[in-house]
Amino acid sequence: MTDVAGQRRLAASLLKCGVNRVWFDPERLSDIENAISREDLRGLITEGVIKAHQKKGVSRGRARARTAQRAYGHRKGAGKRKGAQGARTPSKQAWIQKIRAIRKALVDVLHTRSNQESVLVRPTYSGCVSLKRPLHTCRTEGRRIAFFHIIILSPPLSYMVSH
């Protein structure tokens, strides 16, 4: 058995890894034993005689499986919860998600008909549009929806003057 502990230490510093990650080609041990300088070891590293083993990592497979289960609603029971409902999903965040969906639906409704974007002045703030479903049925079935004193989707634009 050859003593290549010094070469292993030098190779580890050249490869910028730990001593245990250094790999020597078993068929070229005599060349490694004769390499006594850093320059010699650099040459052997470029030849591929000395390499660094890959770092061992933690597999993400189990984490991905857990995330997939949580997407279905599993592993989210009362025993898994620590914060209150308002801490897990703050009411402001829930409101932001809801209002963005409603406003997007409003824009879709207006774009399906004639050029009436200027008529709608934030009816979501007053609470007259609080759900997305009526907007969706309006868009698909062509019904009319009344906001304030405006009837959206009625043909002439002159009737749609808001105060």
C-alpha cells in the first residue's frame, strides 16, 4: 500500500474540497506517489487522474411527494396547523386575491361587448360586485348587470352616464 496522504491533502486544497472527497485513479497510484509538488498534482487533475467526488445531498423526492399530497388537501388537518386562520391566510391577502379576480372578470365582460371600459368606475369598492360568478354568467349568457345606475351591456352608450 502506498502512502499518498500528503498528495491527498494537497489535492484537496487544489480542488477546494475535503480530504475525503478526493479520488485517485487506482491504476495511476505510482504517478500520484511521484507527484510531490502542487504543479505536478495540477497536471494530474487536468489529466483526470485525480478528481473530487460529488457532494452528497439530501433527496427532494420525499418533499415533492409531500407537496403533491398537500396540493390535494392531504396533511392539512387540524393537527398540522399552528397559527390561526387569519395568520395562515391573512384577510387582506384573501381580499386582494378575490378583488383581482373580480376586476379581471369585469374587464372580460366589458371587452366581450362594445367599447364601454370608461363606463365602469370601480364598482368593486362599493360592494355592488362582490362575486365573480354573476359576471361569468353575464359574459357567457349575455345577461345584463346593473351597477350603480349603469346597465352594463346595454347597446347605446348615451344611457350609461354615471353620477
